[in-house]
Amino acid sequence: MRPEFASDANHTILQLDDVGKTFRSDAGADVTALASVDLTIRQGEFVTLVGATGCGKTTLLDLAAGITEPSAGHLRRGSGVRLGQSVAYVFQHYTLFPWRTTLTNVAFGLQMRGIGRRQARTCAMELLARVGLAGFEKGRPHELSGGMRQRAAIAQALAIEPVLLLMDEPFGAVDDATRAELQRMLVDLWQDRGMTILFVTHNIDEAILLGTRVVVFGGPPGRVVRQFDIDLPRPRDRNMKPFTNLFLDVRQALAGGLD
Amino acid sequence: METAKHTENRSGRLISLLTAAAPLLVLLLVWQLAAVRLGRPWIFPPVTRVLEQLAHPLRTHYASGSLLGNTSVSLLRVLIGFVLAAVVGISLGVLMGSARFVRRTVEPLIEILRPLCPIAWLPFAIAVFKLRTVPQLFGLAYTRTVWDQVQLGMIFVIFVGGFFPILTNTLDGVTGVRRSYVLLARTLGASPAQVFRHVYLPAAMPQILTGLRQGLGLCWFVIIAAEMMIGSDSGIGYLLMYAADNAAMDLVVAAMFIIGIVGASLNFLMRRVMHRFVSWKGREV
């Protein structure tokens, strides 16, 4: 546990004030990906961002990760949220280095920090066991199934002990049963480690099942349409009335946000 | 059961071996019959006489040395030139691929020089380097070893032959690295130098190895041609030319056979290396 966060539950991890992002397309035209986004994420939250494909969700994650800079407005990261140190990003595709084994993929961040081979290996083995990949450490990414690759990618991200974990539709390409397992595992990890998660999905069900807060995103250009605090007890049951009510509300907000 | 299956496997392998060898055996048979019937071995030597030459690789042919000796001279020249081409080609390719300024400066020159046949460099290289050898470069006059046959001009031409495919493949490999891998490494804390060492280099490795394989093959082509030129006095290409001048066509064909086998072996070797080190290529997910 990091001492600076342990006592302060309202510590701000990420704050966006009136943030806009405009790209210059290959044809030379300006494309507005994000328009005036206000969003605050606090320590320990599991924020799920739900929206249609192409509404700028990934751009928002890229801004949070420092891969791109805002063209308008302010983006502030809390103390202790440092790029390349405590912000991990799980992409949807190409989440692992194909020339490395599962073990050395997970150990990558530790290796970059100059942590000794043996210690990095021990740490990576523990993480692999934690995500249910014990015994697969010698395999290459192409030898793993889609679900196993996402498990390994999560372990790779956790290795740097992130304060903020960004995830871009990480379970978008796996079957339903595998997705349910991965979702359960992710909630467990989040509860164990006290990290903050910003999770992008286009799946309403997934957003409500995982998040402490669902941010409905509309566009293009991307903007926050509505936010829902989710205080349903975990493990959450999709068939309970409050869940299905929320589902309808989110769906309605989402439909209203489509232009 | 076990034994039956084993035998079946073995006979299957025998059949596929025979299928592969059959065209060669037929060719050799027809060749032998035709050559014996023609009866002019100085134009069209029988297989048996070629095999007889191959069976005596250490036999000295007048002043020109033996099949084995000349082959090792050629191989040594190729390996030195190839290693130089690999070191310079990979370094420059990686540099050009990662620094736009370097690429813009160097690429026009590269594009002018690249289409030039390496053999065209030979007279120039011999004029510049005279017939200086590698030992002479280190101040040794005469070592009485195979090294005395390794002239700088030859090395230069081999270098030119191997350099361009290695350079262009490395450049393609480095510029084709997926941005996702670079971003992934950066978010996991890699410094620019670490991204270079742990992302660009391994990600470009399949194409670097392809460049090395093409480069080595081309080096072997170039050395044979260079050794057949006037001014050469050793190497398997020289022996081939020398034998042709002396109407020793059995020796010519034996030399051709060796050139082919060595070329195929180099290619096979490089393929094995590739298979071993970059088995992930084409299976990125």
C-alpha cells in the first residue's frame, strides 16, 4: 500500500477540465475526437467508460496515458501518478511482445527498471500464478489462447504496480465464458490491490458488472453524456431487478448520446 | 502394432527420398549415356570423370591449386566481406530507420549506388587497393597461408554485394515496427535506449535475418563472378575458368557442382538460424 493514498480516499488520480482533442487527418482536415470533456477519477475507483465504437474512448485513454496531449483544456494527474512508472495500459490488440516468452513479457517492466533477473523472475512467476497462468511461462504469445493472452497482459501491467490501470476493451475479442472468468479475476485483483482502473468497453453489461461508476460517452466528437454511480453489492447478479433497471437507463443514455 | 507402424514410417520416408532423388538419378544416367556415346570428354564429360575429380579434392591442378584449397579461399573471402557488410549494413539500417535526418541525407546516395552491379566495382577496387592482402594490411608480408589469397579488392566487391540487401531489409524492418509495441514498452517504463534495444531490434530481427540470407547468397554469386575476371589468381571461380581454358571440362563441372552445393548449404544454414530465432514471425497477436 502506498502511504500517500492509504489515508486519503478522495485523492484525485486524474482530472480532466474541458479537455478537447483535435487531430489533423491524412487528408489535411481537422477531426475533433473529443469536445469539452470533464471527468474526475479518484483513488480506488473502478470507472468504466461505455460508448459506441469511434466516439473517442481510446483517445481519452491515450490522453490519460500521456501518449497524446490535449489540444484544449487541462488534464491533471494526481501526485504519484507518473507516466512510464505507475500508469499501466492494457491494449485491445498487440498486448504482448511476440518475441518474448510469457514470463519475460510479464517481467518486461521490472527488467526496464533494472531489477535483477532472479528477482524479476520470481515476481513474474507469482503474478502468472495469480492470473491463472502457472505452467505457461515458457510459451510464446502466439501459443496462448485469446483469454490467456489477456491474462498475461494484465500480469504484465500489474508487474509495475500501477496506481492507475488503463484498459481498452481488453475482453472484446474473447468468448462469453472466458470473458466472465476474466471479469471475475479483474474485480478480485482490483479489490486486492487498491488500484484505480479506467476501463473502456462498448458492452453495457460489462460496464455495469465491473464499475463503481459508469461513464456514458457519446459522440463523435466524444463527450460525457451521463454518469451512473453503481453501488450494487458484489458479486453482481445480472438477473436482479436493480441491474436490469440500470442496464435500461444506461442504454437509454447511450442512445441519446448518439448523434 | 508398434513395429508395423515403425516400418510403415520408414518405408514412407524411403519412398519420399526416392521421389526426390529420382529426377537427379535419371539426369545423371542420361548424361552418362549421352557423354559416353558422344565420346568428346573435353566438351561433354561423362559423370564418372566428374565424380573422379570430386573424389580427389586435394589434387593440385598445375599452378592453380586444388578444388578444396580454392573453395576455402573463396569461402574465406566471402565470410570476411559478408561480416563487414553485415556490421555496416545493420548499423546504418538501424540508424537510418530511427533518425529521419540520417535517412534523408544518406538515402539518395544509397539509391544511386544500389543498382550498380557489384562486379562493376572490381576494376576500380583493384586499382585502389592494388593486390594488397589482408595480412599486408596488418604489416605481414607473406604468411604462407590461405590468407595471402584474401585481397582487399575482392573483399570490397563482396562487401558491396552483401551490403545493399542487408541495409534495405534492416531499414524496412526497423521502419515497419508496430507502434503498439513501442507504446507498450514506453508505458512499462522503457527509456528511448531500452526501446531501441528491446523493441526495435527484436521486432526487426526477422527482416534483418532475411537481409543476411539474401546478402550471403549474393556474396557467393559475386565472388564466383569476380574470381572469373582477369587479374584473379585463386578461388573456385578462378579454378573453373582455368580448367575451361585447359579444356578440362570434367574439372569445370566438378567446380560447378561444388559452387552449387556450397551456395545451397549457406542458404540452408541461414534458414535454420531464422527458424530458430524468429519462429514468432507472422504470428503476432
